[in-house]
Amino acid sequence: MAETGHASSFHADRVGETAQHQRLVDVLDAQAAMPSVQRLRRWALDAVGVEPGDRTLDIGSGTGSEVLAFARLAGPTGDAVGLDPNPAMLEVARKRAATARIPAHFVEGSAYALPFDDDFFDLVRSERVYQHLDHPDRATAEIARVLRPGGRAMLIDSDWATALLHPGDPAVVGRVLQHLLGPNRNVGRRLRGLLIAAGFEIDDVGAGAALWDPATVVPLARTAGEQAAAEGVITTAQLATLTADLDRGIATGDYHFSVTMFAVLAHRPRMSPRSS
């Protein structure tokens, strides 16, 4: 999933034109290439322990990269499914799976109403989706519903209160980020509690700072700043100063942008109320 709330592939009502789709794909690919994101994803993949024959689901599957990783591990006797509300992203994922000759399935759907039977999956994963959801508790209940007793859930999301951008006036940067991001910008800290409230038992927790390089963050920062200025969140003078500060910092190497991502692994108890 993209970090940018205004361009998130997890908003079916925000599907734009072809150029916008390609920008989203480019952002997702750039983020997936970041070493910090790769490290957290490797930890999460090892932690969930996909086994041959497992049925797996990735909610907010984007370009499908993690679905293909699941498919490789689950093998021909398993099933790897990606769900996303954006038809354009689903098409990208299907083409990439076909090119890689990896059997995987991609379906259109909502995190609030997963189009699958009860007790169906062995593993459900979701990365950077919850920050865009108005009701993450409903999505967590749906994950519990489609998981078999003993099935695992892996939630990964950012906590934008931890975001650090340098150089730039912290007050201006804070207003831009507050304006840009979705309804649950700090949901990373809530993942554990959401899972427990849905009846899960926690198995492990991981975290890492996602370190964004200039090529990844500059388009986001500029688009966010322009939107914030257009809607009166910051002034045009503040936008000009922020842009100049970022350009100067990047040119001299005096630059930093990071946000902490949290990952929580949990399982549905074998004697959950629904199955007892």
C-alpha cells in the first residue's frame, strides 16, 4: 500500500486516470525497493512461517509482490490471494504474476466485507492499509472471521507521529503531514490492541524506521505541500520555504526522512468463541 492517503490504492472511490495509476505503481515500487522496508518485510515473512499447502491472503495487495512471495512458499498445493479495491492495481498484479509464471489470484473487494468463507485462510496479511481505514476494528473482525482457528494474522502499518523530515520547519511539516494522511495516521501503535480486541493472541512484534530516499519522498512532499497550500493549511510562502529547504538539504546531503513502521503477528485461538 502507498503511504499517501490521497493516492492510496485502498480507496476504490479514488481511482484516477492512467497517469495517476502509473504514479502510484512507481511509488509502490520505489517503497518496496527501500532497504528498510525490505528488512521489515523479510522479518515479517520469516515470522509468519508460510508452509506448503497454506491458504494465504494479502489485504491491500497493491502490485502483488507479497502475494507472489506467499505463492512461492505455499507451493502448488496452497493458494495465494491478493485483495485490493483498485481494479487498475489488480491488473498490474495479475500481469506481474503471469510474467513470473507464479500461480496467484487477485480479487476486487473491501477490507470491511472480505469475499471469502468463514475459517478459510491459514494466514492473512495487511500492510499499510489500516492508516486509510475509518473503522479498523471492522477490518480486524473480518480477518478473524476468514481465518481458521489457529490461523495467523500479520498487520504492518506506519505511525506518522514518528515521522521526521529534515530540513524544514517542524510546525509546517507537521501541518502538511496531518493534512495529507488518512483517518488513522498513528495506527501503528494500535495494531496490537486492535488484534487483542478482536480475540487474537499476540505472538510477536517487530518495528523498523522506514528511511525514504529523496527520489521517493520528494514527489510526496511536494504534492502534499501543494494540496495543503491550496486548502489553506499552510501559506504559499511557507510552501516556498519548505520546498527550498528540502532542495538545499538534498543538494548538500543534509537530508533525512523516516517514519516508524510496526508489525504485529497474532493467531486466532483454536478454541475461539465462534468455533467452540
